[in-house]
Amino acid sequence: TVKADVTGSTGNIGMEIESASSVVTTAGAVSGSFPLAGNLMSMTSADDLAEVTLGSATYAGGTINAGTMNATLLSLPFQVSNKAVDLKYISFKQVGSIPVDAIQNLTLYVNGVKVGNSVALSADNRVTFDLSSAPVRLATGSTTVELRGDIVKGSDRTFSFSLQTASDAVLTDINY
């Protein structure tokens, strides 16, 4: 999958891999006929796209004791305008000193309702929810997205979860 933020609304856009040395992999050698190019796509514009604005996050503050279940670790206000969007993917980065097994049963909630399956914090300190097979519809207006989890250990440790880049969340307009 290739994702990009594109500005402008005219012209063509395409992707190309120039040579085998342009591919980085840990799975072995890369071979094939290069350059490898996809189709050119025409740019267009739309004036009725959905818009999503993220407000200021609320973080778990103060002290949370081990044994606290279903603690709200991060709360994000989303404001959806023009038309509904589908939330297909969201990935949070954990920054802090906790070991990856200190918080378990990490769960995503939308407006207080659990969505998707509980997941574990990965070795690279990310918690990712792939909702592409059953996207969550966010209606126009205010929506609260929360990350919750069970605090099982981590005395005198710190943590914080956040979205780091635009690609950490995939929301699509329901008409496009």
C-alpha cells in the first residue's frame, strides 16, 4: 500500500520503482524488471469532501495504580463536518518508560462503545487497530475516540499515547 498527501487538483500522479536497489527489505533479494511503474491517475477536485478536525487530547493524568482495569489512557475529540467518514485504521505511539506488557487489553472506544478487538502493545511501542474489514462510521458532529487498557504493572513508570503522523489515522469520506 502506498499512501501520500497530495496538494493541488490538476495534472497526473503516478508511482514508480526505479531499480531493485530502491527497495528496502529484510526478507531476501529483490528481483524483477525495472523500472516498475503503475498507471497514471488524473487529479481532480471536489468541493464537498468530508472534513475531520482533531481537538486537544486528554491524557491519563496523575497516578494510575496497577490493577486498574479499563482505564482511559487517551481521549481524542474528533469534529466531523460536511458528511460522515469511516474510521478504517488508527495507530497510537506509546512514549514512556513502561515495558510493553505493563498495559494489556488495549481497546478502542468510539463515543463510549467498544469497537474492534483488544490488542497488545507491540515491541515498537505501537497499538494499532485495523478496522478496514469493519470500518466505524463517524457521523457529522462531535465524536470521542478513546484508548483504554488494563494497567497490570509498571510501578514508578511513565506512559503517554499519541498520534504521531497524519498516516496514523485513516478516515475516508463515505462518498469517495
